[in-house]
Amino acid sequence: MTKNTDTTHASCSDHTLAEQLETALAAQARAEAARDSLLDGIESALEGFVLYDADDRMVAFNSRFEELFSPRVAIGMRFEDLIRSAVEQGLAPVGELGVEEWVARRMERHRNPGPPFKLRLNNGTWIRISEGRTRDGGLVGAYTDITELEEQREHLEELVKATEAATARAEAAQRQLLDAIESSLEGFALYDASDRLVVYNSRYRDFFSGPERAVLPAEPFAVETPGAPFELVIRTFAESGLSSLDGQTVDEWIAQRLERHRNPRGPFNLKHQDGTTIRVSERKTSDGGTICVYSDITELEEHRHRLEELVAKRTAKLEQRTQQLRKSREELERARDAAEQASIAKSEFLANMSHEIRTPMNGVIGIAELLEGTELSDQQRRYVSIILHSADTLMDLINDILDFSKIEAGRLELETIPFMLRDTLGDTLQTLAKRAADKGLELACHIPPEVPDHLMGDPTRLRQIIINLVGNAIKFTENGEVVVDVTLVGQGDQGARLQFDVRDTGIGIPDAQQERIFEAFAQADTSTTRQYGGTGLGLAIAAQLAERMGGPMQLDSKPGVGSVFTFAADFGLRRRKGRRARCARQNCAGDVHWWSTITPPIARSSRKLS
Ligand code: ADP
């Protein structure tokens, strides 16, 4: 029985055990399932997860954690080994601390977990580490990759810094601008698009402040809060009696001022009652606001008024003077016209008189020459000779006066007839040869072959010029020579320009007299007249003739050395039958240098130079 009982008891306890075992197995299965789903959950977490037991050995970790420290992570590994392995891999941000110090600090933190902290691994990954104790003395750690977040944070920080710097700069610039505006000598104000005062300087306020009242508040810069509307500012100003209003009512004045302000057309002036003049310049800004600049131009205006008065006075004086001048010019013109008339009348009278005198003079000379041919005593012959000489001199003088008065009266006409240059010059110089020979002077003429011989022009007037120049040269030369040089300046189909130089080795002409020498009646000095005689008309006539023929006569002279008179003359060219036609004179061929020493008719010599 006992046995039975025992058996019963045994089978009963077996049954209970089996039940218990079953229950335990079921509980284990549930626990394992719960652990597996916990592990699955941990595994699927985005954070790295690790669990250490009370001995600080790794009990569990997920793949994310392994990724962070791979490949050195293993179950049973101690935390210290893990961080040392991270140091070896170069992941741990040891920095300047050194390995041991860094490991010690990390261990300290690990043993006494506090709030979560951030770590930047050397590969650039930012990790947020959160560690906490488990009830059995173990430790659970969660590792979150916050690299992206950190980068965004850094970026945001940079942005904030940049914004702060820009704001500081803008504030500094604004301060500078406000300082500049404030220190400006001009009144300055800015109104916004709705015409409210944004900013203005003290100077601007001064323009609107009378002795009793201030239209604008004392603080000029009201940037933050919109200030008074423009209309109110000007209304207060107009009503204060500070403005002169230009005879308008307050409302009319305000309407006009508002119109100008809204449609700025350029600067204008505002007058204050006290006489101050303000120049107002208004411009629209790009955002529809208005900038107003007020300048005190009272002094300038006063100065301008003074200047205007001065100019008006001067103008009146000038006008008076101009009228006087006009009057005297008219008087002078009348006097000049009268003088010109008188001069023309005088020249005509002289021309007529000279002409009239020449007729009886020719009679005197003719009869004297006839008388010379009759039988006369020596004394009578001397008298007749004197009569002839005096008559010749008188005739020359009359001819000069006649020419001069013709030139003066503009009645001198030049001829254009054919003539041969070398013959003309040869004959002309021949008439002077005796005078040169009497003074022991050599008289010569040089014409190179290229100078054409068959010319069209006025040989009489050319002769007259040459006679005057060579005559003077002989007259004012005591030793040496007188030479006439002809050169070709230029030649075309129709004509040629020749230059004539008359050189002497005579007394020369002082510089001071050279300028006036071509004027009528001018002589180098009065002693010349006493010594050599003459009227001072010859050169004036020669210079006028030369001018008519081609160009102004020029003089190059040195006292004591000699003089050179130069003039150019234009001539027409005649067609020649043979290319090398010769001139009539035996010794003046056109194709050789004609160098002729002119001697008086009886003993004449000439030489050719090729
Ligand atoms: P005049 O009949 O008095 O000679 P000109 O008009 O021919 O009148 O000359 C004016 C003056 O020019 C002369 O009186 C002389 O003083 C000066 N003169 C002219 N030619 C020469 C010269 N070749 N050498 C020096 N003086 C000269």
C-alpha cells in the first residue's frame, strides 16, 4: 500500500513535474521568443546598440554598432579593449590628450554614465553616445550617427555667423551714413513712399525751426518709427510764419509745395521771412520715397545780386563807351574817307601836273639838245650842258612822281608783251655801266641756262626796277662790285617764276632803317641825302612794281658789308621755234651760263661759263 501510495505519490509527483517541466519549457520558449523579438527589434534599430554585463564584457550588439567599430567587435569583448581597438584603428579622436589620458577619460565616463554626449570619430562621423546602467550592474549603450545633423548644425552656425557679421556691417554702415548725414552742412531728409519722414539731420530741422517753436522733434533720426507726414511738416512750417509764402495763402502755398514735392522737376529756391534763401533739391528714390536736400544759399544769392548789379553797372558803362567809340569810329571813318578823297585828288593832281610838266620839259630838253648842236662858245656849251643835266634830273624826278602817284591812285597798269630776258637785262645794265666804271666798280650779271629767255611780261617796268636797284647799288658802293643774279624758282607750261638778286659791296643799311626802306620818301638817314641826294621815291616804286609782278621785295643788308635786294616776278613763256633758240646778243645764249661783266659801250667784254 505504502508502495502503492508511494507509487501513487510518485506518479502523482511525476505528473506534477512533467507539468512543471512543460510550464517551464513553455516559459523558456516564450522567454526565448521574447528575447529573439527583442534582439530583432534591437537589430532593426537605426542606432548602434550594445549591452555589457556587470564585468563590462559585451553581451549583445547589433549590426549598426558593429558597422561603427568593425571588424574588431565580438561577444565577450571588454569595453576597454573595444576603445583601445578604436584607438588602434585611428578612429578615436585622441587629439592632444594622448592615448592613455583619452582612454582613462572615456573609461571614467563609461563607468559613471551621465547625460548623452557627442564624439567625432577621426573618419568624420559624428556619434551621439547614450549610456545607462542596467539593474544587474551591466551597461547599455546607444550609438546614433548624427553626422548629417551636425553638418546641418555647423552650416546653420556658419549662416548665423555670416548673418551676424552682415548685420554688424550694415549697422556700422548705417551708423556711418547717419553720421555723415548729420555732419553734412546741407539739410537732409528722407521720406518713405507714403511720404512719412524716415530720417533727417539737425540741419534739416533747423530750416523748419523758428525761435519759438520746433516743427520737428529734437531727435533727428527716427528710423524705426515712421515720423511726421510731409504735408504736416510743411503745414506746420507755413503756419509758423517762418516762410515768406510769396504772397499766397497757406493752403495755396502748401498745394504748390506738395505738387513740387510729388513731381520733382529740379532744384528751386525757398524764401524765409528773415531773408534766408534755401535751395531745395528733391529726388525720388527707387522705392518711391523722396530725398530732400536743403542748402542755405543766402550768401551766394547776395553775392549773385551784388554781381548782377555790378555787371549791370559795367554793362551800362560799356554801352556808353561803345556808343562813344562808335561815334568816334564814324567820325574817323568820315575823316579817313575825306583824307582818301583828298589823297586821290592829290595823286590825280600830281599825275596830271607831272604829265603837264613833262611836255614843256621835253621842249626844254629838245631845244637844249638842238642848241648843243649849234656853234657855241665854250661858256655857252657849259651852260647848255648844265641845262641838259638839270633837265634830265628834273625829268627823272617828274617820272618818279608820275609813277608814284599812278600807283597811289591805283592807275598803274602792267603790260604783257614778248621780250628777251638776257637782251633786256644786258641793255639795261649797259646804261648804268658808265656810272659803275667811273667809280671803278665791277658790274656783272649772271643768268644760268635753265632760266628761260623768251618771256611775256612788262620789260619796261622790269627795267625800271633793275635801274633803281642797280642805280642805288652803284650810288652807295665805293669799292667792289655790283652783281645781278637771276634764278629760276619754278616753271610750268604757261609761265615761269624768276628771282632777281641785286648784290653790292656798299655801305649797307642799318637794321633800324631796313623796315621803313620801302616806304615812300624814306632814306636810310639824312646824311645820306646830303651826301648822295635823291628823293626816297625810287625804292617805294620798285617795291610796288615788284609786288605787282610776283611778290614782296626783300632786303638783306649789313652796314659796311653790303646789301642784297631780292624780288620774284612771274612771266609768261613764249613758244620758241628751235628748242635751243639763242637770244639776239652774241654772248647770251639760253643754254649756257651767261656771266657778263658789263663795261661801258666802247670797251665791252663778256665771258661765257658753261
Ligand atoms: P633815293 O632816291 O633817295 O635813292 P630810294 O627809294 O631809291 O631813294 O632809296 C631810299 C634810301 O634807301 C636811300 O636814300 C638809301 O639811304 C637807301 N638805299 C637804297 N639802296 C641802297 C643800297 N644799295 N645801299 C645802301 N643804301 C641804300
